[in-house]
Amino acid sequence: MTEYKIDFEPIGRRIFTTGEESLLDLSQKAGISLAALCGGAGVCGSCKIRCVEGELNPLQIEEEELFSAEQVDEGWRLACMAYPLSDVKIEVPPESLTTTQRLQTDGSVRDIALAPNVHLKNFTLPVPDQVDLRADWERLTETIPLAKECGWDVNLSVIRQFSSQIREQGWSGVAAFNYQGQVLGFLKTGLDCYGVAVDIGTTKMAAFLVNLSTGETEAKAASMNPQISYGEDVISRIAYANQGLAQQKTLQTRLVEEINQLIGGLCDSARVATDQIMDYVVVGNTAVHHLFAGLPVRQLGEAPYVAAVHQALNFPAREVGLFGAPGANVYMPPNIASYVGADHLAMLLASNIQKRPETVLALDIGTNTEVSLLKDGLLTSCSCASGPAFEGAHIHAGMRAAPGAIERAKFFDDEWHLATIDNLPAVGVCGSGILDIVAELLESGQIDATGRFAEQAFRRVTFPKGDAIILVRAADSGTGKDILVTRGDIREIQLAKAAVRAGVEALLRATATQAREIDQFLVAGAFGTYLNPVSAMKIGMFPLLPLARFQQIGNAAGAGALEMLLSTQGRLEAEALIKKMTYIELTTDPDFMTSYVDAIGFTKERKEI
């Protein structure tokens, strides 16, 4: 059988194949984080590559619709549609990678008393001799009174390291254990112990390295969720996992490997050894939670859509392959429902919503948007599939929030005034940018209530898939090509904003609340950090409220995970909070679809914002 050589440039990766796998599959095997928001279905256009040398299979219909004749001549293809027919050299452009996005790690942590679920005990053991022949472990437990009282629970990984470690340390050190009586590991005298909080989003994730002796966050970092190569949303990933145990294991392995890479970088930055990590708190939506923990997900994607477990989980970090001390523990807070996970619970905890006397609406906008409404001390929640348009997917010139992405837009004096990330020449449009653009098009009368371009729209051009406007001319762009906003782009935003607004309206109906009664409107997450609430109100995604009522709270899910790492009280509060929540399943809400359809158009409610 013929074997072909595939070179990915400028990354410098090489892999061999018999030609039966797509370039997307091969890139994943080569460890290249190539974006594939639709899971390789050929509809999102995120896995663009260019064939520099060699022969590929003929162009597919999906590619003919996406690429211009000029681009086809230049060798542009979709990696998910392209199969090698010879040795090939492939150019991977930066915008097709998932590793350059601006990611959000900041969120406000409440003032809480430091009380982590790790307790340290200094010890010095008598050296064994001909008279004292006790085993090493019994020597320890009989020397420390607390061990006798609690009856320490220990796993084999801890015991395997203890005998050699205690001799290297001269029969003294520090024992780390938690309040469940589990021995986590041992440290040299004078070393601090650490914990890690991890917020796993559908698209992005963040990790925080915390000194559990001082409460200080010593390093933090973020990256893309590598599972995005297998689907932009959790439904696509569930479908991939359902292909077999090997596929589900791949999703877990890729995720854990990326978390370990983050942790390795954090530890290097803080000059901390990974075996000083004793405790983890990991939050994510229910599907990501299950995939991380290796739990079955088939039932999440089939009616009536139930989770394998909602309650909080505690298990050894090594069970899933995380770095850490031999007995390091992972705590995963409860999930709220099948599509409202522990990340939303963490966000609610960090926002202190349970102690607010007002009527508060809190939402985290992403591929899957979770919404909660607090009224009269009671919480009601729902989840809506808003899709990846706010991540830049399904947008003609869309991209993630990376250098050169248009993130702010204003139209006045018959001209577009644009701001890009890092002030670089524009190469595309990210979520906050397209939101501004649509709002400005609407406000200036360049699109109507249905989203169609007006005849007088500025720089309006004919496009194969409908009308478009030239946002940035080729001479001024960072790509050397016109940056367009198409009618299809506007439609994608209409569908996404309608899902968010319909979710909000569902909670208002369920609690007999008028929008004007919302005293505080909390917006969390990376996209929520950078969006302009005025633009969101103009297009009808948010109800009309005084601007002062909006509060953008950053990565509140990460902040909530940090609180639960720093204090066992935070874990108790989260577990108590979930018992007070009512979840609404929108698929069974008879008014949801009507509300959704009504929200697709642009209404006139935006007056005097």
C-alpha cells in the first residue's frame, strides 16, 4: 500500500498516511490544534489550509461554495474535505489554529476566609532499628495523633512513594491530608502546598495555580479546549464520543493533556514542582464535565436528556491522568441540569447572587448560553443553544479574538471606524466586533428589521451568497483582501441573539417578571467581558435597561472555582445553592419557539438607548 508524506508548515510537523484519512484527521494525529468548529462536516469553514505542493482529491461542493476561483487557484482547501493523493506540503495559516486567541482569566473573587480542603502536619519519625521494626506507614500513623483519631485513608500511589521519600528527607517532613481523611502526599519541611482551579469551557479553558498556605494565585493561564477539533458544540462532541469507547477516550485524553500542559507552564512560572499540587477544583458544563471524568454522554444527547450524575464528585487526580501529588484529589461541584453545569453554578457563587436582595439576571454567553434569574430569593435557570457565531464561527470573515480581529465598530461621517486587537491591520471580525457592526448597520438604516441590506448601504456589493458590504478594503486589511460582512453573517447573529433573548424571556415568563424589574444584569464569560451592552440592546439580544444596571463580571466561573479551592465553605455554599434552584427545560416550554421566532427580527424597542 502506498504511503504518503504530509508536511505541515510553518509548524514543522510531518506525518505519514495511506491517504484514507482527511488532512483534518492527520493534523489531529500530528498534534496540531487545527480549528474544526463543525466537527469536520464542512460547513463552518474554520479549518482552511493551503496545499503548496502535491495532489489532493477533487474540490467538494462545500468548498466550491466557500472559496473564490482565485482562492481555489491558490490551493485553498478545507482540511476536513481534503485527502492526499501524493506527498503534500500544507500551509496552515494562523487564523486556522486554535491557539492564538485572546482568552479571559480574570474574575473577581469574594473576600473569604482561607480554609482549603488540605491540612498540613509536620512530623519527625523515629529511625527504625533492630528493636523498632515497625513498617514505615505504621511508624507514621502511630507517631501523628491525628492519624490515629481520624483513621487516615491512603491509596497505593502514596505508599509507593513514601518509603523512599521519607528516607531521602531524613525521616521528617510535612504530611498533607484532607478533611475526608485522605492522605494526599508529603512535602519537604518548608515547602508550601498548592491547588489548581480549572474552568473548562466548550471553546476555552483557564487554570489557576494557588498557594494553599497563603491563598495567593501565583500563576494563571488559558488556552483553547482541544476538543474543539472534534466539534464546535457539545452535541457534536457527544456524537463523536458515541462512535465508540476509543473516541470518547480520545476526547478525555486530549483535554487532560492540554490541562497538564497548562499546569506544567504554571508550575514552571511559579517555580513549583507538580508534586506540590494536592487539590483540584474543576468546573465545566455538564457535557464537558462528563467527558473530563470519563462518564458516559450518550444519554445527554438523547431525549429526555439526562446526566449520568448531578452530585458533587471527589476522585484521585491520577485516575484521569492529571499532574500532582500521588494522592491529589479532584473536586467537581454539582451540575445543575443536563445542559447547565457546574461552571454556571461557580459563576453564581462568585457573583454572590444568593445574598443579593434585588431581582438579578445572570448569564454566561457562549456556544451554549446559561441564564439564571433571582427573584424573591429563588433562582430559576435555563440553557439555550446560542451557537458559535459570537466566537466568530459561521461568519464570512469571522475569527476568534486574536490579534488583528476587529473587536469594536462605529459608523459615522459616512465611514467605518474600527478597533482591532493589538491595533494590527484587520484580518477578520471576532464576536464583539460583529455585534457592534450589526448594531451600527441597524442604527444607521443600512439594514432593515429583517436584516436585509438597504439599497443605500455603504459600500454594498453583490456576493455569491447574497448582498454584502465591504467593511475594510483590501489595501487596508492585513490579508490583502476585502473584509466583507454578508447577509448570511447578519442572519447568524439574528439566530444567536434570538436564542439568548428567548432564554431570558422564558425565565421572565416563568417567574412572572417584567424586564424592567431586573435590578442587575450580570454578564459573564470571555465574550461577555468584551461585548458592548448598548449594541446588545440595540439588536434586541438584551432587554432595554439603564446601562448602569449591567455588570460585566469576567471569568466568574473561574472565580467561583477559585473560591471553592480556597475554602470548603465555598463548596458547601455551592452545594446548598443548587438545592434552591428550579431548572426550566426549554425543549418542553410551549412558548419558547414563538418567543425565539419573535426575537429573530430587529424591533424598534431600541429607541433612546
